[in-house]
Amino acid sequence: MKFTKKELNALEKIIASRRDVRGNSFTSKKISQKKLNRILNAALHAPSVGYSQPWRFVIVDDKQKHKVYKHFKNSFDKSKLKFRDRPVYNSLKLEGIKESNINIAVYYKKPKKNVLGQTYMKRTGEYSVVCAILNMWLTARAMNIGMGWVSILKPKKVNKILDINKKEYKFIGYLCFGYVKEFYDEPEFKTIKWNKTNKIKDCIL
Ligand SMILES: Cc1cc2nc3c(=O)[nH]c(=O)nc-3n(C[C@H](O)[C@H](O)[C@H](O)COP(=O)(O)O)c2cc1C
């Protein structure tokens, strides 16, 4: 199968306009099961080391969501110490846990036997899960659904809240999905000048 220039343009547009969506942008509109399945299906099409497909998902319920939010708040407050030299950090909204319609915790299932390709680089399993997350992010964006990745969380605490107590599962990411009022044209951290945007030449070693 060959793609057209128009399809390539559409893909590039989706990639360039994907944003991390935070609580100040989510609306209360619900995501249908059909749309959620489409997002999960995109994850299942991700590349994975040795075709191990090591991703696992927890669809977080409302009670758990509130507990995760409480934990986030606590962790965020503690993290402020690390950014004392940049006071704007204290006023940033860095999640949309409660405002978003669906929260999904993504886990890596550690292999029980040898995985082709993972012999010397153990973390390729986790990289595979991250590939799945990006597929979800882009597919959501293509459906005009926002996603925000929350990482100011302690994995052990998240596991406890979600009742994931087996050592074979490693917490990778906490994702918040929902419809949005608007997608910003550029990353918020660019807008507020937290970091500058790299060009290709800045990234070539
Ligand atoms: C692994 C990972 C963890 C992230 N964790 C957070 C987070 O905890 N809070 C947050 O506001 N954004 C988080 N982000 C989103 C980034 O801040 C965002 O991708 C970056 O600023 C670029 O903006 P954009 O995604 O809107 O283009 C995370 C992104 C990644 C890839």
C-alpha cells in the first residue's frame, strides 16, 4: 500500500499539532467506548521489541482518580523545592487528572522468558510501551481528543492506589484523555519560555 502526499501532509499536521493537554483545557464531554477502543487499538499497533507487546492498561475509576489526584498534589508540592530558582513553576498547571474524562495508567509487563532483541538492552521493553503511548497520543489528537501525560507521581503509590501488586508490572505513564476547548498552537512550555525549541542542527551530535 502506498500513501498519497495528502495523507503524508495529514500525518505531519497531526504530529505537529499534538499537544500535552492539561486541566485548564479539558471539557466535560464524554469519550465514547468506540473512540476509546480506537485509541487502545492504536497502542496495540505499536512496534515492540521481539513483538513482545508488553503494554498493559488500567482504566482508572473515579475513586482511584481522586486518590491519584491527591497524590499528585502532594508530589507536586514537594517537587517545588527543586525549582526554587524558577518561581513560575509553583503556578503551573501540570495535570488534568480530575478534569479529563478518562484516565489510563500504562504498565510494562516484564517478560518471563528471553525476548528477541532484548538480550543486551533490557529497557527496550519499556521503550516499546512508550511507542504505544505515542500512538495513543497521536490517534487521540486525530480524533480531536486531548491527552496529557502526568509523571509527577511515585510509581509505588500509583500501584497501591490501582491495586497493582505484582512485581511483573512496572508503571510507565499516567494518561488523561478528554475533549478540549482548544489545542494550543505551540507547547505551553515554549509559550512561557520555560525551554527553547530545538532545531534539527541542535539535535545532531
Ligand atoms: C514522559 C513524559 C512525561 C511528561 N510529564 C508531564 C507532567 O507530569 N506534567 C505536564 O504538564 N506535562 C508532562 N509532559 C508533557 C510535556 O511537558 C510536553 O510534551 C512538552 O512540554 C511539549 O509540549 P507539547 O506536548 O504540548 O508539544 C510529559 C511528557 C512526556 C513525554
